[in-house]
Amino acid sequence: MELLIVAGHEAMSQQLAPRLERHGFDVVTVMSGAAALEASDSAELILLDLELPDIDGLEVCRRIRHTSDTPIIAFADRGADLDRVLGLQAGSDDCLDKPYEFRELMARIEAVMRRAWRPREQATRAPAGLLTVGDMCIDGASREVRLRGVPVQLTRKEFDLLYYLARHSDAVVTRRRLMTEIWDDASNHALSPRASRTIDTHVSSLRSKLGNSGWILTVRGVGFRLGPGQRTLS
């Protein structure tokens, strides 16, 4: 598997690349946002430092996500909660604090790749359907969303969340169920504040892109359900 490291400083690449190579990855390292955009097409996983010398890391993440669903794990300074939220909104699949433990990074990589491959594995078992909810059409096969005939650009996780809610439109889906099915977190423990923030960030981003808060309704204390899309965002 080709893994692209986008490092904000040389020490990161020097420490990380050899250890990843020992775990079987074909590692390519770049030191700038411009180089990352050029090298991202062939990567199967991207580790992206949000602090880059030329282009803002969030902008790099957005540009990659606009043309690709390649899994991205971003890195933000410890305590930079806003950067983590912005990283998820920009399209990263996960965001890790710096400094980090290598074992945690490997666990995050395994989880992200498991989530990335699961929809493809499911697609080989059963064809995904075309779902229509009001003026919105969701094509599970092509992973496209159209609202009144106009394409809506979503990240992979945003599409997974919307499609799952549409498939279960007759029920309220709990936060724990979303973490299990969409984020592949099978833990039986109580939902952590970080996991709740992850869900809220993706729901908020979806509502914004759909231009209507009524498409995803919050059922307080329980979870979310797909709505008729009647309440317009101001």
C-alpha cells in the first residue's frame, strides 16, 4: 500500500517513514502542500500535517477531498481543538494530536482503512440502491447525491452518514449506532465527548451542504433521523 506523508518539518518524516516501511508500507514523503497535491493521486492513504510551509494544511485537505476519497489522517498540535474540528470539516477521516504514540497511529490507520474498504466490500456482496427522499436522490452505487437535480459534493464520511440515515428513514438512529456503523467503533463503552463532537461536526457540515437544516433532525437525548427538508438555513 502506498502511503503519502505530508510533513511540516523534516523530523516528522525522518522518524515516521522508516517505522511505517517496517510495517510494510511503501512510503512517499513530501515537505510542502504543493508537492502533496501533486503526489496525492497515487496514494492509498495520506498522513497530513496541518502546519505546512506554503499552503495551509486545511486547504490541502479540502483540495484533495474535492477530487478524491483517499483516506486522510491529519495531525494537529495538542490542545488545538479548533484545528481538529476544522480538519474533519475539511474532509479528513481522523485527526491525531501531536505528539502521538506510534501504536496509536497504527491503530488509527487500521481503523481508517477498515472503514474505507468496508463500503467496497459491501458493494461486492449486494448492489447499493437508489434512494429518493423528497427532492433528494442518493445513489449508493455511484455514491452521488443530487438535490433538485443539482449534484452535492460530499466527503466519504458525509455520504456514508447521509446514506445510512436514508436507509433507516423510518427510525431514529442513535449516536452509538452511528459510531458503530459509520466510524467502525464497536466499543460498548459510553460515547466519548470526542466521538459526539465528531458526529456533530459531520451532521453540521451535511446540513450546511444540503442548505437546509430540516434534512437531518436531532432527536434530543437519542440521536438523529432523516427529515423532509423543510427548514431553510439562515
